[in-house]
Amino acid sequence: MLSVRHLLGIESLPPDDILAILDLAERHVELGRRGAPAPGGLEGRSLVTMFFEPSTRTRASFELAGQRLGAHVLNMSMTSSSLKKGESLIDTALTLNAMRPDLLVVRHPASGAVNLLAQKVDCAVINAGDGRHEHPTQALLDALTIRRRKGRLQRLTVAICGDIAHSRVARSNILLLGKLDNRIRLVGPRTLIPAGIETLGVEVTDDMARGLEDADVVMMLRLQRERMDGGFIPSEREYYHRFGLDAAKLARARPDAIVMHPGPMNRGVEIDGTLADDINRSVIQEQVEMGVAVRMAVLELLARGRSRGAGGGDD
Ligand code: ASP
């Protein structure tokens, strides 16, 4: 059981809830790897996904997670729905709410849109990414990957590199890793690092060699061109030269450092393709596997809170 009723962000999620999700997810990983039958847990429940932005892995991952738990899953195609006809986000939500789903997974291009929606509906709402704000299940799956590879989730040096300014993944990871007492370094061009971010307790540098020094974890981010409205970088070639991760830059990190990327990847822009595929360093495929397990745990724990009838916290 979680102390919150919705999963809107890591900011409002206490460390005990984070650990409860990771522990249950761990059990799902083991069952999945053994090829054990689907564990059930959400039979008779319904899960609706609403993606107002494109998604490949997150959407598929939530859908698979719901199905493995025995839920009825409905994917609303928001491009072909009445949104095109001008219906507002809230009207769409209220219409869906009248169908009484148990769980609603939402991705939206506007920061805060998912929080707003959660105030209007009765079901448990899960934020699958809202603008530049948060992407909580991504940070949770990253945390599970790190904990399994490093054996702990404290006192690690984590370098988060690239387009921090436009990244909800970076924000959720900074919040989660910060709550669990890790050292976080943000590395990227000054134009892609939000002013004042140091107040979140992170170190900032535009020098990859310094940023990666003795790092346990190197997390690369995609250059989010679709969110850029000006010239944030001189050219992709120049960007790769200074900030793209290759074997030479990675040599500054600890010899057992792992390489992560939330996907989708721009090979040859933020990361060298060969390094991304190097199973001795890159855990990118494992992140995808952990995504299903973490989403199963989130769905199950939020649904359990609902059956209790009390509703838990109020975020
Ligand atoms: N898939 C992640 C997100 O939805 C990262 C990215 O798009 O670069 O934020």
C-alpha cells in the first residue's frame, strides 16, 4: 500500500513508498525471468491509457504491465479522439471518469496537466510524463536498474548528462536520487541547464571530464529538439564532440560505471552507438525490462489503496 492516492511525481512520493514500489517490482522481475505465469492482482479492474504525446516504450510497458496483472486495458488514441474536435482535457477526463475506470495513465505535453486532471476524476491517476515536469515511473525504473547493478541506492555518484533543461526524466531522477542521499552531477552546455537548479542539491558543470570523474552511474539524455524553440546548441556534430558519450569520455568514470539512457536514443548525437550496445557497460535494455516490472508494482499498489476505500494521501 502506498501513502499517496495518485502517482503524480517523485516530489510528493515519500522514500518509504519508493522502496515499497522497488521491492514489489523486484519480485515481478524474478517471476518474469523464471517465465512464471502472470501473477494476476488486477482481475476485474480496468486501466485506461491516454497519451497526448507520442510514446513507444512507456505506453507499451504500461499496457503489458496491466495485462500481466489481469486488468482490462483500454488505450485511448488521443490523436483520433474528440480532442481533435476541440474537446478540452477536462471534458475528456470527465467523460472517461463516468466509465468508472480504476486506473488512468496519462501523458501530456503541458507541465501540471496530469495534476489538474487528477483533481477531477475518481480513479487513481499515474503521470506517464507531463511536459518538462516529471516522469515518475522512468525515475523508478532507473532506480531499480541502479539498485540491482550497484547493490545499493545510496552514496552513489550519478552523472546526468545532456539536455537537462527540457527533461522530465532528469527532474524526476534528481528528486528520487536526492531523497536517497546520492551525489548528483549535472553535465551539459550552460544553455541546456536551467538557472538555479543547484538549489535541488546538485553540482553543475559543462565539462564532461570533470562531471564523469569517478561516477558510478552515467545517465545520458536525449536532445529534445521538439521542446527547443531556439539555437540551444551550435550543431549536433559539435555537441557530440563535447558532450556525446564515447569510450574515451567514459574512461573518466569508475571502471564499473554503468551507462543508462531513457530512450529514444539519438545515436551519434548524445551517445556512441557501439557503446550503447556494449552489454558490459550499457544497461539500456535492462531499463526497458525494469520498466514493465516497476509499472506492474505501481498499478498494483495504487489499486490496493483503492480497494481499501480510504484513498490514502491527497496529492
Ligand atoms: N522517453 C522519455 C520521456 O518521455 C525521454 C525522452 O523522450 O527523451 O520523457
